Amino acid sequence: MQKIKSLMARQGLKSPQESMADLSPVENLRIPSKEELRELREQPIDPQAEQEIIDSIEEVYFSNDSFDMVQHELEKLPPELNLQELEEYRDKLKRQQAAVSKKVADLILEKQPAYVKELERVTALQTNLQLAAVICTNARRQLSVAKEGFTEASLGLLANQRRRQLLTGLLKSLRTIKTLVKLTPMEEDYPGAIQLCLECQKAASTFKHYSCISELNSKLQDTLEQIEEQLDVALSKTCKHFDVSHYTKVQLAYTLLGKTQTAMDQLHMHFTQAIHNTVFQVVLGYVELCAGNADTKFQKMQYKDLCTHITPDSYIPCLTDLCKALWEVMLSYHHTMQWHEEHDKQETTPTPEDAAAAESDELAVDRSYVKKKLEHGLTRIWQDVQLKVKAYILGTDMSNFKYDDFIVVLDVISRLMQVGEEFCGSKSEVLQESIKRQSVNYFKNYHRARLEELRMFLENETWELCPVKSNFNIAQLHEFKFMGQCRSPSVSPSRQAASLSSSAQEELSLFQQYQREGNPFEMHMEHKEEETEDVLASNGYESDELEKSVYQDYDSDSDVPEELKQDYVDEQTGDAPLKSVPRETMRTKKKSDYNLNKTNAPILTNTTLNVIRLVGKYMQMMNILKPIAFDVIHCVSQLFDYYLYAVYTFFGRNDMYESSGLGLISSRLRTTLNRIQESLIDMEAVGENAGVHGPAEDRKEKVPSPHLSQLVVLTNSGTLYGLAQRVVATESLVFLAEQFESLQSHLDAMMPAAKKPFLQQFYSQTVSTASELRKPIYWIVAAKAIDYEQMLLMMAGVKWDIREIMSQHNVYVDVLLKEFEQFNKRLGEVSRHVRIPLPVSNVLWEHCIRLANRTLVEGYANVKKCSNEGRALMQLDFQQFLMKLEKLTDLRPIPDKEFVETYIKAYYLTENDMEQFIKNHREYSMKQLANLVNVCLGSHINKKARQKLLAAIDDIDRPKR
């Protein structure tokens, strides 16, 4: 069927459907006549044969392409034509054509009823189309009239007017942007510029189909990028000098751009760059200034290398300026955080509407990002600051710095670490480690030099009184000013109460104190301008001349009663009696309490003052730098140890008197002295084989033993064997120990917890033993001041085996009392030059009385024969001695009084009591006990009892006291 259709198409025939679908006029159609159709159908042919004929047609005849059948057949003709063959081939083609025509005719007849019906519909459709064409023509004519009369005349004008207004507004905005972009660097109204630029971009996008507007939109984008660049420059300026209004504009501008997070990333990069540029420029300025030339090689150096070219003279000013500059950067960052915190509070206060929920979530994400970024940036920025300052600290060897300069360095770094702690809660490990390295190196050299200097002081010290005011206190010294300034728990309540206003200010953080103006690193210059302390008294005394005369002539007017003299002093000088001593007791003081009007004046030497100042300097260093606190306190203890050892070596070392058996040096003091000698004193430095024995490192930490100055004479009896020098030396040591006691709580607060036992041991075993040196030192004076040997000789000439009771005491008692009176007079003479405190006079009198009493017992023990009356005479002599002695001294009770009385009364003991006495009283020597037994022989002890008692004495192991 398809082939038939194709062939029909080649022959110019159409199918019935195509004919019906054709909308061309009816007269153009060629419809086969009924006769033709009938003729075609009447031709008899076998349907199968007909189909075979159609199938035999070549495929090319059924092609839809333009096909020339005649040309095709002509080309198929052979070169030599045969008429018979041509006729046969022609008949074949005719048969094929006839078969096709018949097939077509059959198809047409088969579809003819439908064709006729469809043709009628086509005819009706043609009529309707003609009517529609007339209607459309009339409508178009009417529309044309409406277009000319209304649309073009009215609506066109309105559209042009609207477009004109939009373009006018755009032009105005563009002119504003042009003006604003030019003024932006001066006015810095970045939010306004960006807002207008964005609005113009939005308006321009409406007319982007115009080429001029499209180019304008591109220009606006370039302008926006330029504004962003200037905005980044403006953001970098906030790193050094934060301005609220400026920063608010910048942040608002970034918010309009939708780049809040990007702005925060850029800000941190700018802060890092600001730190680097700041420190480099500060150090470079000082290096070039000190170099004195315009050499550009320094500008090309790395910062770390540049720090090594700082000179010692410019080190502190450069460090101070460095810290000031870094403070400005950190303060700006602190202000930045404050701004964001306040801004977040303001934004979170109103409740967002439902319509703005999505925008609110986006803002919340931005705020969260900014907050985390700022918090993380704290540590990063402080780490950068530490590394820059560390490079500066380690770039110079500070071991040869002056102490005051080094303290300023420590103070500056300490203040910087305080800034770091308040900035981000950091313990500043980097700074601590670097300053610790410098401090240990510096302090080791410094302490060694100070010990050598102390030895020189001690060897040149004449132990003269250093005149200071009676109200002298170490807090008056410049070296201890820091104790009033630091917030240490060891500050006394009175000091805290006196500085409530300053402490209230100190409760504020540094960022609060210097938020608006000022700099925490400017305080050091103020401290240097403070006046130096005035602790020395004029000419050795207070300005009161009357007190001076009274002080000098205290013992010269011996005719004036003690009570009147004391009252006179009180009234004229205004000195109130000590609270710890009742007025009645003051009035009954004897001559043993020398110069009561100067009780408060401390006794110290120039060397003592030097040691106290050294301790203050050491504590300053310790207070500023906690990590080396133990090393410093250990060195402080060495200062005290060396002073104590020197005083003992100069005035207390005397084997003859130490072996008296009276326990002058306690085991604790002996242990302390041995420890000092082993750990601190270089005993080989003065020997013949100096430097041969002992490791060099151990000896490097030790100091040679000091030698007493040749100007100090301790053998003159007229000066009581250098009593004035001994008093000054010993009491200055006691005063030094008292100052150490007052500093214990402060030192304990600085000491690491693990090392506190060392400090406690130092105080319990060394500082507390200072007053114990009084016994061995003053014992030497007491042993030489009174001639005890003469008394023994006089007692040996007394006859004790008398038979009648005597009413008169022996002469040796008067001689001994005259010795004590002379001793008292000499004490008064010495007290005119040096105040003798009550504890000193008590120790001196105690030593003298104990020696006298023991001399009395020794004299009584030398008696060969003694009667009851003789023993009564001994008691009379001793009672006479006690009665006269009590008028010379107020020392109560009299030392060793029972020692003498018990020995005298032992003469009357029975055999059994005597044996018990020997066991219980080991304070007496074996000679004294044996003599007691021998003297009692014959009176109430027989020879057998004597042998028994002597045997008991021999059996007793008597340790020496």
C-alpha cells in the first residue's frame, strides 16, 4: 500500500485523505470521472497476479525524493537497441502502470462515499472562513483607529514619563555616589557610601538592557571594590588607636556587604601585623639612634637580630617604649571585644519577628563566629607579644647591669605579665622562662659580688654606732618601698588601712584604670623621681638638743635621785615610757638599765644597714620574679649566716671560756655555726695550701672567713675589753634578726610551697639563735672585768675552823663588791657612747654574778678545815654579798644563789642525806663534792662513811656542762 502511495505521488496523483485534507479551492482538484474508474475496475485481472506485477516494480519508483523516471529508463537502455526487446519492456511497463492504476481506482471507489461527505464539509468550512476573513478585516480596521487615536497618544506618554522618572532618580543617585566616593577618605562614611552604591546597583540592574546602564553597573562594582579596599585600611587603623564611632562605621559597612566573618579574619591579621610592625619600628628607632649613622642595613635585619644591637644605656627606655606600644595594641583589642559584647547585648534584647527568623539565625551564626574568633585571638595575640618581648629580653646580656636598672627591667616585665594575666588569663610561661634565665644568670653574679662586698665591709667595720632616728624602720628605706605598693598578703593591717584609697584603685584591672588615658608602663619614671629616704639622725641624735645633753650626761649627775632623773627626761623630751614596762617599774630601775631615754633607738652599724638594704633588693627581685624566689631566699639566708658567723668569729670565739662548763653556746647554736662554716666559709682560702683541696665549683660558692679590723681593740681593760664594739656588733645582729622576723610572713608568701620547710628551718635554727650569741660574747667581758683569782687568794687566807660565831663578814666580800661597783661605773662610762640595752646589762650582770658565785663555791671547796661556826661565817659573808649586790642591780632572782647556799648547807647533812646529795647535785665538780665530804669528816661523818661517799663520787659519770 505504501508503495502504491509513493508511486501515485510520482505520477501526480493524491490519496483520498490528502485530497480531503487539502484546503485549496475545489475547482483546482482533479477528480477521476466515473467512466474512468469503471473502466479500470472492469479490466479483469487476477488479484494475485496483479500483486506480483506491483511487487515487480523497482524500488526506486517508490522513493519520495525527486525522481526522473524518463531519465532513469533511458539510462537503462543497452548500447545496442533491439526493437523486440524494447517492445517487450514497454509492454511490461504498461502492465505495471495498468496494475497500479487499477489498484488506485479500487482504492478511490472504496473511499468515495467518505470522500464525498468530507468534500461537503470542506465546502462548508470554506464558506465560514470567508465570513471570518470579513470580520477580521473589520476588526483590524477598528484597532488601527484605536491605536492611532488612544494608545500612541496617551499610554506612550505615560510610559515615557515613568521611564524618565526612574532614569532621573538613578542619575541623582549616581551623582551622590560620585560625590560620596570622593569624600569617603575624609568623612569615612563607609556605611552611607555602600548603602547608596548598593541601591544604585539595584536600580541600574532594572535597566541593564541598555548598554550605557550596563557599563554604569560595572563602574558601580569597581567603586564598591575600591570602597572595600579603603574599608580594610580603615579596619587596620583600629589596631593601634581604637575609636568607637570609627569602628562602629566600619562594622556597619561590613554588615551591609555581608562580610562580617571576613572582616573578623582580616582584623586578626591586621593585629598580628600591627604587633610585628610596632616592635620592629620601636627597636629600629633606638638602634639607629645609638648607631648614629644613616646606615640602612638595620632596616633589612630580622627583628631577633636587631634586638642584639640595643646598647645597655638604651635598653630600659626601649623596653619601656616597646611595652607601651604593645599595650596600645592590646588595649585596642580589649576595646574591640567590649564593643562586640555591648553590640551583642543590644541586638539580642528585642525579640525577632517570625518574618525575620531566617535573618536572625544568620546574625546569630555571625555573632557566634565573631565571639569565638575574638576569644581565640586573645591567646594568639598574647603569644605574639610574648615572643616579641622574649626576643628582646634574650638579645642582651644583662649580667653586668646595675641593680636598680635590672630591677626596673624585672618590674616592667612583671607589669607586662600582669597585663597578660588580665588580658587572657595567661601565666606568661614564655616571659617567665626568658626572664628567669636572665635573672638566674644576673643574680648568681650579683650575689657573689655582694658577698665579697660584705666581707670587705666586715673587715673594715670598726663597729661604731650608726646614728639613726629613734623611730627608724626598714619600711623607710627605699629598697622596701615595694612592700607598700604590692598587693601581698603579708602587708600589715595598719598599712592596709592607711592605703585604703590606693588599694581601692588597685582592685581595678589595668585595662579599667588606663581605659581612657595613661599607660601602666609610665609608673617607673614616677618612682625614680621619689625623694630618697632620711633615716639618719643629725649628728647621731635627734634634733632635740636637750635630749642630746641628757643622753650624754645621764650618769654624771649621780647625786640626783633616779626617780627625778627619769621624770626629768620624760618631761623634757616628751618620750613616753614603754607600754610593756609599768611606770612604777621604770622608777625603780637600777644602774643596770642604762640610758632608758634612748630605749627606742636601734643599735646598728653601717654594715647592718648595708645588709638590710641588700635584703630589700633581693626581696624586690623575688617579689617581681616568683620562679627564682627560692634561689633568692637561699642567698638572703647566706647574708644573715655570714653576718652571724662574722660576729661570732670576731667577738665570741674563745676556747678557754667556752670550756667553762656553763653551757654558753647551746647545741642548736653550735650546730648552726658548724653548718655555716661547712656550707659557706672557704676555710682553705687562708691556709698554706689554698686552692689545692676541694672542688673548684664548691669553693666558688664559698666566701673566705672575715678578719677583724686592726682598729678594733678588745684587750683594753679601760674600755671593758671592747664592750662598746661588742654591744654594737651583737645588738646589731639581734636587730637584724628582728628585721628578718618581721619579714618572715612576706618571705613565706613568696616561697614555693615545696621549699617552705627550708625557710622555716632557717628561722627556727638560725635567725632565732642570734640573741644566743650574747652569752659567749659578753661572757668574755664578764670573765675579765672582775679579778676572781684575787678573791680566791683572799678566801684562802681566811680561817674557817673558828669556835665562836662572828658578827662581822670577811674583807674579801668588800673587795668583791668594790670590783662590782667599779664594773658598774665602767658600764656607765661605756653607755655614754653606746646605749646598753636592758637584756645586755642583764646578761653581763648575770655572767659576773654567776662567775662570782662559782668562785665563792670554789673558795669554800678549797677549805681544809671548817667548823660549824666557820660554816655560819660563810653564810654571813654570802648574805652580806647578796644584800650589797641587790643595790647595784635589779636582776632578780640573783643567778646561782641556790648554787652557793646549797653547797654551804650541805655541810650539815647526815651520811645518808649526803649520799643522796651527791647523786642529785651533779652541777658541782668532783673536787668540790670530795672536799665537802673531807671537811665533814670528824664532825658527823666517820672514816668508813667517808670512804663510802668518796667511792660514790668516783662512780658517778659527770658530763661536762
